[in-house]
Amino acid sequence: MVRVLYLNPLIPQLTPSSEPTDEDNRILSIQSHVAYGYVGGKAAVFPLQCIGYDVDVVNSVNFSNHTGYGRTSGTRTSGEELASIFKMMDEVGLLSPHRLLTGYIPNAAALEVIKELAQKLKSRNPHLIYLMDPVLGDSGQLYVSPDVIPIYKEMLSFATIITPNWFEVETLTGVPLISLDALRDTLSILHKHVEHVIISSVPLQPWLSRVLPETMQPPASADNQQVYLLCISSSRTIGTSSHSTVHARLVPLITGYFSGVGDLFSALTLGHFNPSFTPSDSKPHSATQTPLSFAAAAALHKTYSILEFTNASALRLPPEDRTTTDDERDEAEPVRKLKRMRGRELRLVQGQHILREEWREGQGKDLQFWDGFWDTS
């Protein structure tokens, strides 16, 4: 049997004479858990382990399955329970992660405890890399209690990276994304508090298509009916007057309801983020790459590849297991929706070769530098 050892270039490797550095590759993940399927921690922990991280897991909820099935059961972890877990971890010396990842937190009481934890960890270790995914909702609808919104705004200053979708950006900033000026305004507001911002999915609406550089536009041969999403990364040093460095990449939308995609993307972004990243001079446009654009490119490529892999697997299922969404028929025949959701669960285990792929810049999937993004003339 041939053994293959995968070494993550972002994690310091040990030599025989070096001291163990267990915490250098340790992530504390705090988000939802489901018994069946892949959302929240189930979509984040295994991918992070695949690229070489140890992950400590605290569940913000414990559900049977994700809400896409129409029915779910379980419990939400209270603020008191979270505080008790963190207190005991601290007392026994188990609360020293190198990186922190937070996702779905259902209510304000629980989020207040997370905020206090993030503040404590950051004060102990100013180099802590904290990716905060402010899971608020999507497509104009909140998933959480509205009283978490002001707490998330207070937490921005503790985060190294945030990964909101377009709706969450609008909710956090109060600025509707309807123009390039609005997009600039949202980034300016967020960068007052956090150095690295990713807007994970902005629909390619007419206003955005008009201002997007030609090199980022869909190919001329593209189907006019094809929907596209834009992933934007923006990095700026806090306390400076300079504008942020903006990168973006457009991807076609894969039709269908898939859960856990944002959780997977955020985890992979954190896993591939290397603050000491140095662009390769030999690669085209590499001089403009940032640690965030590099991580976002890796995360976007792997997440999209997992989606393609999952969709291809779903299309091979028997016809009765891959029905199209029809609210009226789904209500009359609940088993239709159950089978469809089950067939669209992310194929993380089957697609782990995608997750384990070593990512290098210049593979044709990099985010592109948005030259002139801040030009107002």
C-alpha cells in the first residue's frame, strides 16, 4: 500500500529537532451542527481537516437536518451552555486556537458570548486569525433573530476576515447594492473596522455588468439566460487613508438548491489564508495578488468544483430522486422534496480529492485585480 503524506504549505512543518507546535494549526469552529447532511460545521470541519488542520468544534445548534428539508428537530445551544463550555476549555488549557471560525449563531444571547470569547482570544493573541461569517440570511430574508445584527456590527473590529453575501452586506451597512458607488460605500463602511472583506456572491445584475471590467465579463459565447455570481475580495490596512485592493471573479450559477455552500467557502477561505503570502513574480498579474485574493481564489475554485461534482452526482440519480422544485407538488407529496434535498447534499467525502488539492496561484482560476475600481472620473 502506498501512503501519501499531504503537507499544507500554510502550516509550519515540524522537523525532528523542533518543538511541537500543536496550536499553530488549530482552529476553533463555532457554528451549527446537523446529524444528517452537510451544513455548518459538517460542511467546514472535514474540509479543514483535509488540508491539514486540527479543528475543535462547538455546536451553536444540534439539529436532525438542515431546514431545506422543510422539517427539522433539535436544540439550540444557550448562551449559558456556550459560556460553560468555553470556561472549562480555558480552565484545562484547551482554549488557545491559532484561528477562529464562527458561522450560524441563532440568537443574541449566544452571540454575546461569542463576542466576549473573540475579544478574549484576540487580547491574548493579537495574531489570531478570526474569520467571521455573519450568517444573517439570503435573498432578502433573515435566518436569525434581528437582535443579532447590532452585535455583529460590534464584532467587526475583532475579525480578520468577514465573508457576507450580498444581502448580509446590505444588512450590516444599510446600503442597498444597486450601483458601483453603493458597492464602494459598503466596502468603505466595512473597512473602517475589518481589514479583509469578501462579498461571497453578488448576482450579475445589469448595473454590475455595465461597470465590470471586460476581462471579468462572461464569455461572448455564453448563454444569455445563464445567471452569474460575482465573488469580490477587498483588502485594506486599517488606519490608512488608502483605498482597498479589490479582486473579483465571475462564476456561472449552478441551478438548484444546495445547502452548506457558504459554510464550505468560509472554511476553505480561512484554511487557505496565509498572512505571509508573497506573490510569485513569474505569474501574470501576480504582483497585484493579496493574501485574501489568493485564499478566496482557492476557496472559490474548490467550492465550485464540489458543487459541480455534487450536481453531476445528483443528475445520475433515478428520476424520482431528482425532481424539480414545485412548491405545490412538494406540499402535496413531501417525499418529493425529501428525496431532492437528500440528492443535493454536498459530496464532500466522495469529492475529497478536490479538497486536498494543493492550491497554487496562476492556475487560471485566480481572482482578477479590479483595476480602476476606485476611480470616480
